[in-house]
Amino acid sequence: MVDEVMAGRATYSEDLPLVMTRYGFVEETYFSFSFSPVVEPGGRIAGLLDTVVETTQRVLAARRMGVLQRLGSLPRSVHGNAAEAAAAALDVLAGARTDCPFGLVYLLDEHRVPRMVATHGLPFDGEAAGGVVPGPVARVVATGRPELLDGLDGLLPGLSTVGGIGESDVRTAMALPLVVAGRSTPVGALVLGTSPHLRLDDEYRTFLSLTAGQVAAAVADARAVEVERRRADEQSAVDRARAAFFTEVAVTLQRAVLGPTALPDGFAVHYEPASGTLEVGGDWYDVIDLPEGRYGVVVGDVVGTGLSAAAVMGQLRSAGRALLLESRSPAHVLEALDRFAALIPGASVSTVFCAVVDPATGELRYSSAGHVPGIVVDVDGGARFLEEAGSLPLAVVPDLERPEADVVLPPGSTLFLYTDGLVERRGEALDEGMARAVEALAAGRALPPEDLAEELRQKLLVDAPDDDVAFLLYRC
């Protein structure tokens, strides 16, 4: 390499793994090196310049995103029952021992007692952990809050992680609740070992939390499939009863992935399925807490309705949430979603409006992938459409560079993001529906966000929609 650079040719090495000791332990890190010749005025090469950039966070984020994608891509057919669904999820995590050295899934039985149903990465029978893990698991299930388990290298000797650094004793683990939308308490807990070669920082904790969400979704899906099969066998001749059952399952799945139920101050949301469907579809909204008091907001629309669209929507929403936590640039998030959507059947041509809002300054940075433009209504009733950063839907053109725009939301103004089902009607131009939304927003601009959302629902959804509808309000 030195000879090559001294001969006048620049070169580089990207994402090289290095072992460092910066925080009192042997740490897994990654760096990129760029080597360039230093040329004197006469053309003689006097030396070389080595520029070094740490890429640890990017490498870890990409690696963890791949794990979450594989968890989200598990087909429903592998979920014969909840225990098999948990085992299938842990099989995925078994291939990610660098971040998840071991794992245990506990599900509540009919007496609401946590029972271990699946494990990975244990060098001994899972029951050997019985003296250490059940206490924290019971507390996590009771409180719904994660708990850190420390000192495992002494309590359960033999646990090890396998990574680029080699095998080392695992000292800590996180016990996380398995939460399913529509249930007031967790359905179980996931215990995941953490790498002794990585800091348990906010990014690591976020990854573990998202992993628990994917496992919970797999368990919920498996239980829904179990019920579906049983009811289909029992009531195959009763169409109305079976349709009611599918509706119940669909609502559970939709609520599991649609968006947060506890919203920050100033936000209001609404979702309504297409008429005549099983109350499930591809529209979604999301509000993500970001550092420095900012919020990421997303509204998206997957082509089609039904369970297949909802499955795609769930994967796009999870990916978008993780990407916003890693990169607070809406354009970069959509560019990464382009690549992600190209890998997911049915995700192409989905539309997404992604933005980051700073309540302290009123600054809004946004980018749109083929989505209907957002609307901002001032306190005096003036309105504008957010159209400056529009581009094509997801995964339509490879390597598309997404635009980005900044606006300042005046105090008291209202930001309105929505899907096209709200403004699209048969035999009517889209502009007419958008104008109707602006008129309703301006008329209710003095109402609190929750009341304004209800007012919009009554005014704009008086006719049963032909498409799913999701919208999000934010009062600056």
C-alpha cells in the first residue's frame, strides 16, 4: 500500500474492524482510512497523508438494520403457534450473536405465569437460568418497563459472545416487555444478552427495543393465525362469523404497527380503513422523539389494501422509524427507504412524507416521495402547500437523490399531513379535495388539535372512503 501511494496513486480501506480500549473494555470499532500522496511543487512525492474517519456507528446501524429487516420479513407460514414464532425469531437472532449473544423468550400461560418457550446461544439447558432470569422477567411483565441484568459472568458462567474479536464472557443482558397493541399488559418478555465489546448506549437500547417489538409482532401474528385456523375449521360455512373474526384479527395487526398511541403535546392523529375492507391497509403515520427536543413525523401510503399491504406498511414504518433515529435528515431517510423498499415485494411505488420539526424554533425540514403535499395553515387562515421537496415514490428509480426543503412554522400555525384517501373522490379532481381540506383546516384553526382532528373527520369523511385514510396534525 505504501509503495502504491508513493508511486502517486491514492487508495483507501473502508470500514476496517479494529480492537480498541477506550472505555475500560476491549471494544469493537470500525474505521475508514484514505491514503493520498503528498506532492511537492516540483512534482516529487514527499510522503503520504492518511485521513482516518471512525465509522463504527454507521457499520453497527447497517448491521442492526439488516437484523430487523430479517425479523420483519419472517413469513406467516412459519408461525405454527406462538412458541414456534418465538423460536423462528430467535433463529434470526442466532445469526446476529455479535449484537445478541443469547436470547430467551418468555410467554404468559393461561395462569399469567411467564414460561420460557424458546432460547438461543445458551451453552446449557435454558432451565439452568431459572435462578437468575425469572425474577427480572416477572418484574418486566408486571411493570412493562425494561430491566438491566448485570453480573451474568459470575451468576451464569459460560455465556459467551461470538464476533470479530472472538469469544468473551457476557456480563449484561436486557429484559424487555413483549407489548402487543390492544393489550394493557405485556404478553411476555424477551431477554437478550448484550455484547461485552460494545457500549450499551441509546442506539444499542433502541435496537434491542425494536427487536422486542418485532418478536412481539411475530407472537401476536402467530396467535392470530392459530385463532384463524381454528375458527375457519369450526365455522367454514358461516361467512358472516368468519368475516367478523378476520376483522378482529386485522384490527389487532393494524394497531400493532400503525403508529404511537401516546402522542407528544400538540399532536393529533386519525386512521380510518377503506369501506368494505377488513379494517386493515397500507396507510400509516408515526411520531418519533428525537434528540434536542425535536420530533420526526412520517405519513405514508402503501399501494393496495388488506393484510398484504399492512405487512408491507409495518416493515416500511419500522425501517423509517429506525432510520430517523439514526439520521435526522428526511432526504437521507427516504433514500435509504428507496433501497429498503426495493427488497420488499409490494413496497415499490409507496409514497412517504417525512419531516423533522423543531418545536423550539418552528423549523420544519421535509422531503416527499411522491406523497400528496402537506398543508400549513397560519393563525390568520392563510394556507400553503409543502411542494418544494417533492419527488418520485419509493423504489421507482435506482439511486435517486431526494430533495429537501426547510420552512418555518409561525407560532400557532397548524401542520397537516395526510394520505390521498382523504382528498380523493371518484369523479372529482384531486385539487378539489385538497381545497376542501384547506377550507376545513382554516375554519377550525382555533380548535385544540384533538378537536380539530374530530372536526376534519366529520367534514372530510362524511362519505365512506374508497381508500384507507391516515392523517396527522401538529400545532406549533
